Amino acid sequence: MPYPARLQEFVDNLALFADQAERVQVLISFAEKFQPVSAEVATKPYLESHRVPGCESEAFVWVTPSEGGGVSLHFDVLNPQGISAMAMAVILKENLDGLSPTEIGTVTEDLVYDVFGRTLSMGKNMGLMGMVRMTKYLAAHANDTP
Amino acid sequence: MTSSPYPAIAERGYAHPEFLVSTDWVAEHKDDANVRILESNEDPLLYPSGHIPGAFEVDWTRDLNDPIRRDYLDRSAFQALVERLGITPNTRVIFYGDKNNWWATYSLWVFRLFGHTNAAIMDGGRIKWVNEGRPMTKEIPSSAPSSYPVVERDDQTERVMRDEVLNHVRANGQLVDVRSPQEFTGERMHMPDYPNEGALRGGHIPGAKSVPWARAIDPETGEFLPADRLKAIYQEEQGLSPDREVIAYCRIGERSSHTWFVLKHLLGFPQVRNYDGSWTEWGNSVGVPIERP
């Protein structure tokens, strides 16, 4: 199943980098753009309910309603060595922000393979897939009445 | 710069301090002809984002694992790896990496399977080097290929397989489970439908002591604790005896290689083996005993 249009375009463009070293540098450049969640959305210590289970990079996710029925994504990665988690956070935010929970719900965990390839460790796979799952889960509940 | 609250490595009471070097030592010796610095991380983006000048990368998945079977590289692949890295049997190999040296100790352990004992871990790992403001580079070093003999992998001395672990359990042998307490108890700590550690069953191997790997590390500096504090944890608190064999395990053998390193090299337990099949094998095996509180 294709991803939402913006994310699919990103994945297609990334696939053009046949050289793994170039692809890695692209992902590092995304990680370098990472900005943690604003204080308006969450402040430390973060609620454990926003922690990505199984993520050793200590990633946290928040999803807030935005105009037009869409949602906004917010992330933090507490482990300064969690570069892949930071890259994934930027990729998810840049390509899913503003979409509806239904659209975000179509994103599969295969995104981790499409972005990072299939040679990640089991733990790293679990952490990054956890970010995708957590984003989908929180998006689905973003408009719930507190 | 983060200062260490501990004395020099040689003064911390370790049984084999030669298996640990400081960041100062690496800064001074990294360009020595008989020294090779290797970075091993879980995160594949870390090394290319910057590393110690002159350090080569050993990627756990790409370099140390068999591409098809669940096993490590064979003797010819190991020979090709170390020759590509310019390593000879006389090269002192220094490992460092992320996750407080999880992957560095894992790589050292794999090198040990092939008999390369002239190796050490950089205390504090990558984060200590970075926090000390030491130089990093994106430049990938190159080396003239070296010559290294073919060495048969030894799967008995430092590594243990499932059936041996089963016999060890039946004999009331010592085990240490280095996973988190939640993994040890089999408690599910995840959102609905989240996979449970890649295993069908939760819990731990009967008789195992729960000592999460990170207890051996100072959380502020990433350094290994001095020997007296390690003894207080593993021997006095948990009752592990150096007089009998200890088997360490986790989920896939990476965190337990860290504890293997602590028990064997820092505390000097003579018989310690790493069960790399770990929980992903045990928790999926039919009929093996499992303990849950």
C-alpha cells in the first residue's frame, strides 16, 4: 500500500540514492534538523504514556489536533546518540504533519525498512517501528475528549 | 568536559585492567602502528556522523553476522574482516561505541571467539569522548590490507548454546539475566498490539538472577564502576560466586556481552559464557522451563 502522498514522494526520492553512504548522509542531515517538542506541548519530565515502548533512544511522541481535522506531530529524543530516532522524527513530522488520523493510520511499519534498509538490529528496528506505531496510536486518539 | 569521579583504571581493583583503556589513553595511542581503534554501534548513522579520527567501523549486522543463518561470521569471513581493517594477531584492538559500549563489548566478544585476546574497551564509550570535547571526524580512514591467519571459531569457551543452558539449569547452575526488570518478570509494558520482545513467552530462565546490565555503569560518566562496587552488586547482593560457572543472557546476546565483560575481565570470574541465543531463542523454544514471579 502506498504511503500518504507527501511521505510516498519522500520515500521515492530517498530510493534514488543507490549508494548507501549517500543515503546515510541524507538521513544524518535530517537528524541535524531535529527540534524537540515545544514547551507549549510538553515539558520534562514527560508523561510515560508518551514514551515510545522499546525505544532505547528514549523517544517521546505527542499528537495534537490542528485545523481542518488534521493533527500535528511532536517528538523528543532524550538520548543524544539517538540519531536514527531523530531522523525518523523529522521524517514523520515533515511528511505527516497536518494529515488526518485516518491518513496517518495508513502508514505501515515498513516505513522503517524503506528509510533505513533491512540491516538494522532487532532493538533498533523495534524502537523505530515503535515510533511509527506510537504516532499512529496517538493520532487515532488525538481528538478524544480528555 | 565531564570529569571522572573514579581513580585511574589501574587503581580501580579490576582483575584484568588491561582490557579497559581510558579516553586519554586512546587520544595518546590511537595512531600507534600496533593499535587499531574500532567503533561499534547499534545506530548505523552514528559512525558516519562523526567518529574518533582514525577509527574504523565494525557494523554488528553487516560485519559480524552470517547474512543467512542466525550465527556469527565464519573463519574466512573473520579473516577477511580483520585483514580489511589492517589488523594482525599482534594488533591491540580498542573497541568503543554507543549504548555505553553494548556493541563494543559485543564486538570484542565476537573477536574473542576467534581467539583475538589482544583487545580492550574504551571506558565510557563514544559519549564520554564526545562529552570531553575531543575531536571527531567524518573522514573514513583507509588501511593497507594485513595478513591474518585463518582461525577456527571457538563456540565452547565464551559462548554457550541452548541445550547446554538447559543442562546448566537442571544442575542449578548460576545464570544472570541482564535485561530490564520488566523483561525479567515477563510484564508487558507496551501499548496494545505492541510485539513482546520477539518472543512468544515472557519471563526468565529458572534460577537466573536479575542484574540489569546498566548497573555496572556510572550513569553520569558512562564509565564502569570500580571493582568494589561491582563486587557489591554481583557477589554480595546477588550471591554470584566466581568459583562456579556463570551464564549471562539478555534478548539477543548484546547486553549480556557487556555483563560477560564485567564478570570475566573486571571481576575476574574464570568461567563466564554468553548465551547469545538469549530470550529470543529461549522464549520461543517449545518445552523449555520458564520462571515467572
